[in-house]
Amino acid sequence: MSKIVECIPNFSEGRNKEVIEKIIDTLRGRQGVKLLDYSSDADHNRTVVTFIGEPERVEEAILDMAKQVYENIDMTCHQGGHPRMGALDVVPFVPVSNVTMEECIELAKSVGKKIAENFSIPVYLYEDAASAPERQNLAVVRKGQYEGFFEKIKQKGWSPDYGPSEVNVKGGCVAVGARVPLVAFNVNLGTDNVEIANNIAKIVRHIGGGLRYVKAMGVKLEDRNIAQVSMNLVNYEKTAVYRAYEMVKMEAKRYGVPVIGSEVIGLVPMQALIQCAEYYLQIENFSIDQILEKRIWE
Amino acid sequence: MSKIVECIPNFSEGRNKEVIEKIIDTLRGRQGVKLLDYSSDADHNRTVVTFIGEPERVEEAILDMAKQVYENIDMTCHQGGHPRMGALDVVPFVPVSNVTMEECIELAKSVGKKIAENFSIPVYLYEDAASAPERQNLAVVRKGQYEGFFEKIKQKGWSPDYGPSEVNVKGGCVAVGARVPLVAFNVNLGTDNVEIANNIAKIVRHIGGGLRYVKAMGVKLEDRNIAQVSMNLVNYEKTAVYRAYEMVKMEAKRYGVPVIGSEVIGLVPMQALIQCAEYYLQIENFSIDQILEKRIWE
């Protein structure tokens, strides 16, 4: 059973197809690495990539990809709606199969060191790989963005973990980290009132006194004329999907608003949904090894 | 993506370890075939085997296994608590991955024909491979058992699909078929009254006017002093696990009895539990391709 790590690099180009393909090409047809998905957003001017593979192969692949990113993207003329701190903006490693979080942290450190050395880029470790508690949260690390980092990098407590103590003007800075898989889960409400979705989001999410590993916001789905509580479940093992769902439902009751549906965006670890079936069906002593496909494929 | 079929042969020996191992050995270390599980029951005097592989490799494997079964098991001196019609009692093929039910039916016919030719055994096709509606149900096919088949085989409508028109005295007869995966799912009640479990079972199961693809009976769990509704869900795609669970719960209410838990026995297809998560979380437009592990392993 081979070790498998997932890597979800985000880079700051979402419009120029030629550049995007040149960068993605570094991941195609590689031994020991599989490109699962990539999607570019023109408004955000950003591309999110998902690939998996053995740790050593993933390290080689992301470094080859970084080379193309730094050769082809110039931050001095980058504009886009999504927060970003560099050409290669953020590189998280996620343990998927037969790999521990510790191994992913080591991988993040090794890759971070090499990006700093090879491309003269200031590197910040984040999430489980962070060198200090205040660097765990990506939003806090990235605050100020590319433009602000020329000042921020000189501030006390914000010197990079690796690399030069000045921003690379063309490439910016980069955040490299390790984290558990994230589940993007949205709950649709039977109302067009986005205020209600916002109020529920504030109660359900961690910073509002809600669930520890939930980030949430209210969103209006214009095409369906309904409001939605849009969530990121950043640790489904500790804050299960069904718990977030039930809490949204419970809070919606206050407004007499029903939950009319939900959606899972992108890829989701099997265990995140299996544990919901276990809860609702009250299954005792279930082992993931009872899943037929797991026995076949592993 | 290779084609994968599951085969769950049952043979009539559950006590003599030497014989059991000799038979199982034919499946070990074979190219293109993987032995997932086997378990012998001394009371039933029977062994149930689960293995998977590419259709051609599975066909070769089951024929090699059958050879050992017929050489080592003598039905003239077989006794056991479980119904059985032959040394090799029943051989179902189940589509698992990139294989259609039609291919499993063809496989069942091909294997049935060869068992008949190679070992002079009367073969009855059953379930989706059945040659007539009254031969679909295994319990109906097997009725009378080994001892009764000396008469039954001569009755109108019960000549075998392949092989001689007389029972093989040492090897008996065999049922070979194709079916969808079966889910063994039991619901535990907060009562020690097995009558209640029995009454619920009768209502939930197909023959009692209940769900089309549910077989059920009441069972007493002596060690925990509770009653259980023990079910076989013979087509989870058409009769979902959550529907059987909710129906048991609904009927238990009549007695003021709570459902205190459930259990999944043995292997279960991922989809059978994922569709429960989809139901309870009200997930819209979910695709099994969103499961991370499926993308990794396929």
C-alpha cells in the first residue's frame, strides 16, 4: 500500500490560458503523480490545482511547477478579486493514504526550504506546519497581501520561515503548509432572505462561538432566488458534516425557514460521508475496512 | 480501469480445517484474483468465500476451486444446519467495477456449463441468470435440498439448465447465478421481546407486503438481552438502506420501542452508505466521482 499525499497549489493566473496550460503541463504524464482537477477563475485571476501521489514524487512535481509559475507570472501587474501574496500563492499538503500529518509537515518544510533556495522567495509555513500559533491561520498570514508584504515582512514576528527577508518583487511570497482535507459543504434555505443565511453562518462558525472547525458565510443564489449557508469544514474528523448540517437546520427553525437541500463542492474524503451514514443509521462498530471498494483498491 | 467481478462461493464443509484450507488454497496467490474473506461455520458445516478479480481470472479460479471441492467433499455423509443442495452449493457473481450485470450473467452461464461438463454436476442458474422466473429465488431452487433433489430433478420444470438429469451422488447439484451486491443490515431494538422484532420483520419484508428487496426475520441477541430485526437487503440500489432502517423505526413506534443501534455485517458497497448520507443531508446532484478515494484508486 503506497503512501499518498494530496497537494492543492493555488497560483495567481486565471485568465491567460497559454500560461495556465504551460504550468499545468508540468504535472501531466508524470510517473507517480496524478492530476485530479484544476479550475481557473477569471474574476479571481487564479487557478486551483489538485494532484496526488507519493510524497517524493509530489515534491519533485510541485518544484517543477513552481519553476514555471515564477517564470511566467509577474506579480507587479497582477489584479484579481481573491486575496493573494505571491505568484505561487499557497501550497497545502494533505495526508490521504498511509501518510501521517507529521510526514506532511516534513514535506511542507522540505518544499518550503527548496522554493526559498531555488527561487529566492520568502516562505511562510502555515496551518499544521506553522512555526508559531499566530501563523496557523492562512487568512492571518496572507493579510496585507502581495502589496502589503513589502512592509509586513519587516515587522516584528513576520520574518519568513525560509528565504530572503525581502519580498521577491516579481514572485511575491508564498504560504506552504500541511492540513487535513477540507470539505466544502453548503446548505440551501427555503428563503430568499440572505440576512437569515448570514445570521445562521455567524452562529455556526467558530469565530462566532459555533463549531470549532467550521468557517461559514451567507450567500445569495441569484439563479434560484434562495439564500445559502456556505461552509468550509476544515477538520471533518473533529467537526463532522452532519453536526454542521444539523446545527444550520436547528438555527433555521428560529426563522421558520426549512432546509431545502445541500451541496458538496468538489472532492470529499469517503470517510466524511460514511460517518454521516453511521450517525443517522446508528451503526455500531463500523470499520472503514468493511467498504468493499477499499478492500479492492488498496 | 480494469473490470472487477465479485464471486461468493459457498461450499459444504465447515469443520475439517485441512479440507477447507486445501480448497481455499486454490484462490491464494493467483494472478488477477484477490481473496477478500472466508469464514467457516461448524454448526452450518459450511464455508462462505469472497474473492474478486477480472472476469476471466475469476472463471479460472472458481473452476480450480470446484475441482478441489468435488474431490474432497462427499455429500452422502454431509450434515449441517444450513440448507444446501451440493458440495459446491451456490456460486453467485456480482458486478463490482466496470462490469455490467449482463457480463455477470454470461459469466454465470459459462461457469455453469463448465462445471456441468468437467464434473458431471446438474447446474441450476438463479437470480438474474435464471432461465425462468420461478428459478430466480435461490430458496425456491434449493428447496428439498441435496436429499430431495433425487426426486425433484425428475419433476416437471426442474430439469437442470446444464449437466446430467440425475443428481451426482457425491457432489449433489449446484446453483450458479448473477446478482447485485447484498447488504446484511441488522437493526437493534430497545426491548428483549423477540416477538416485536418478528412482527416488524414480517411487515418490512417483501413477502409480507413490505419493501421489494428486503428479507427479514426477528432474532434474539442473548448476550445483550435485546431483540433485533435481521435483514438482507438484496438490491440496495432499488431499496436503499435508509428506507429499510426508517421503516423498522416507524413500525417499532407502535410498540413504544426505540431503535438503539444497527450493524452492517461484512463487506458493503460504498454507494450503499453514501446514498444514506445523501438522503439525510439532503445533498443535491452528488456524483460518486466526487469521492476522493475513488479518484485515487480507480
